[in-house]
Amino acid sequence: MRPDVPTAGACDGAGGFDDFADIRVSTLLPEDAPLIEALEAATNLSFWGEDNYRRFLGELPEYFGRKLARRVAGATRLVGFSLARAVYENLELLKIGVLPEFHRLGLGTRVLEATFEEGVRRGCDRCFLEVRKSNRRAIQFYGAHGFQIAGARLDYYSNPTEDAWVMELRL
Ligand SMILES: CC(C)(COP(=O)(O)OP(=O)(O)OC[C@H]1O[C@@H](n2cnc3c(N)ncnc32)[C@H](O)[C@@H]1OP(=O)(O)O)[C@@H](O)C(=O)NCCC(=O)NCCS
């Protein structure tokens, strides 16, 4: 089955989704913002929107991200991404998502590890994040990478209102 992947332009040709060796991890850029917004919707992440991604990535140096992308028939297709903020020793993982068609293939791990790598390069020794208490898949994913629950935030999320777990990992 061919996944419905956000594209920068041209349609893909026949095939091209049979293996994942051509998916590369690279730096998320402000000009990726329209694709990130599409991916945000496809991965069911809370809405930040194109303008915010462009601004955070273009104007605020503490924010950075990584993307999983492939070139198909001359167009860039995003399969996953992360967005993080590095402040002193703290790396805050703000967003991570992989298209559902590509789950459980190790791609989330690739983008997470690339994000850690950049965080450590910037001097971080601790990563923390918030996650909806109902998001068992993500909690399992973070747990598989060594994150532990460090606390909770009441009514942290809206639409629907829900508590968050705070999870933490020593890098
Ligand atoms: C969380 C997410 C990024 C994981 O991406 P992924 O590419 O599927 O993750 P990986 O294939 O690298 O999984 C690594 C390990 O995490 C754990 N894991 C991942 N998804 C899991 C699931 N649905 N159930 C149980 N464990 C899971 C497993 O231990 C897995 O290793 P295994 O496949 O060898 O058993 C992805 O599910 C996603 O995009 N979810 C929607 C967006 C989201 O909720 N983001 C987090 C918001 S806080």
C-alpha cells in the first residue's frame, strides 16, 4: 500500500515505498514548515502550524529539529520529524512524529537519536518531555528508550483536557 505522504511538489512515480533505506535524517529547516504542518496533522500531534514552525526554526536559535525525508521523483517527502529546545543542560523534546504507515520500523528511534546527538553537542545532559497520559504508544516508545516518569502536570493539555506525564532521561 502506498502511504499518503506529504509532498513538496511533484507526484511520485510508481513504486519507491518498498524499502526504507533511502530515508535520511537531516536538519529541519524553516522552509520545511508547510510539510511539517501536514505531518503534524497526519501524526495527530497538537497544532502548532506552519507560521510557528517557520518562526521557531528561523528566528530562535535554541530550537532545532530533525526530519526523516526521502526524495521521490524529484520531490521531498517527509516521513517524520522532531522539534526540540536546548537550554543549558536541558533538552526539551517538544514534538516527535512518524507517519502511521511507517510505525514500528525504527524510524522514530532514528529521529530521536539524531535529536539527542544534537542536544548533547549543544551541551545538554538531560532530556525531558510531556506526553498525554492516554498516549500509551508514545509512553512505550519513550520507555523503550530509557525515559522514566518524573512527575505529572494536571490538565496540561486541551482538546481534550488531559493530564501529562513528565518523562526524563539522562543523556
Ligand atoms: C511515538 C512514535 C514517534 C514512535 O515511532 P516509531 O517509528 O513507530 O518507533 P520505533 O519503530 O523506533 O519504535 C522503537 C521502540 O519503541 C517501542 N514502541 C514504539 N511503538 C510502540 C507501540 N505502538 N506499542 C508498543 N511499543 C512501541 C517499541 O519498544 C519499539 O521497538 P520494537 O518495534 O523493536 O518493539 C510514533 O508512534 C508516532 O509518531 N506517534 C504519533 C505521534 C506521537 O504520539 N508523538 C509523541 C507525542 S508526545
